[in-house]
Amino acid sequence: DQQVKQNSPSLSVQEGRISILNCDYTNSMFDYFLWYKKYPAEGPTFLISISSIKDKNEDGRFTVFLNKSAKHLSLHIVPSQPGDSAVYFCAASAQAGKSTFGDGTTLTVKP
Amino acid sequence: EPEVTQTPSHQVTQMGQEVILRCVPISNHLYFYWYRQILGQKVEFLVSFYNNEISEKSEIFDDQFSVERPDGSNFTLKIRSTKLEDSAMYFCASRRDEVSGANVLTFGAGSRLTVL
């Protein structure tokens, strides 16, 4: 039972354009959703989070949108930069318990 | 900036051998985790540790696995008798003790385990 899914294994965008990464979940008990970024040979690093009581959270070029009725969240990166090229993981947790990760989406931003 | 450090960065072992992976979490963090990522697959939860005991573990974390925090700083993952399918990148993570919040984890760079 995969509770957090990222259906797109890869995404390629042009520098300066918007990158949209998607994530779906099944467990309605999740109360926090997070995005992590991972470069090769490094551990995941926290990017941005959103509480289940909100529908949007913004931090600079990064915005996360949450649609609870659809059990869907997305990460928007605007404008995309070549340094954003990495694997992006969606994660979710319930009541400060363990985080459950999606499969990851590899983002490539072309100059 | 505080970081989680893991050793070794890469370990090659023979099937059936014992392996110990070590982690030094951030000093004021109270929750500790091990996750693993098999090549090309997702990051999977193994175990969480709080107040010197396991707080949650996954189905993967069977009797072959154990964790301990022997000296108040190091947090170790032991695999008693490694199998080929234990080959993966093992990530240690820690977080502060927050009653509520986003449960943000700080990860180490990982220890790559190769079982031959």
C-alpha cells in the first residue's frame, strides 16, 4: 500500500520556466506534507512544508499547493534554475510520527 | 550549520556478515531515524528512536536489525547477518522534540552498503 505517490519519475523544463511537481496521497490522517530535495551522494534536504489546514505555502521561488479533497499536492518552482536539478521527494506525516516518502521525481532544468 | 554525520560512507561486506552503521545526530535533537533507499527506489522508513527506545518500526526492520544509542551521541544501526537485498543507501535522520509541527527531518549524507 503506497500511501504517497509521485507518478512522474522525471520532469525536464527550460531555465526560467515553471516546474510543477505533483504528489498524491491516500491516508487522510496525514497532517503535514513536506518536500525534500536530494542531490547525488547527499541526503535529502528539507525544502518546504504545508499543514493540512492550509492550501498554500510560499517561500521565495517555491510554492506548495494542497488540495485536500483530491488528496493532491504540488510544488511549483518559479523561475526554475539549473541548480534546481535534483530529485524531489514528497513526504507526509501524521501527528509528528514517521514521514512516508514518495518515489521521487527527477527534475532537470536545462540552461 | 549543524549537520548529521554518518560513517562509513561506503561499506562492502560478504553475505552473512554483521554490519554496523554509525550516525551522529544533531546535538539538541531528540528523535532519531533510519531510512534506506534501494537503488532506483523510494526512501523507506526503517525505525524511529526516542528516549532510548524504539518508538516505531516498519516491516523491514525485522530481528536482523537493531538500533542503539550507547553513549548519548552515536546512534547505530546493526544488521546481524546481511543479505543481498540489504544492499542500499542507509540514511540517518534526526529532528527536534516538537509537540506539533511539520516534523522536519535533517538527514545525513548516507552510508552505502553493498552486500556481495
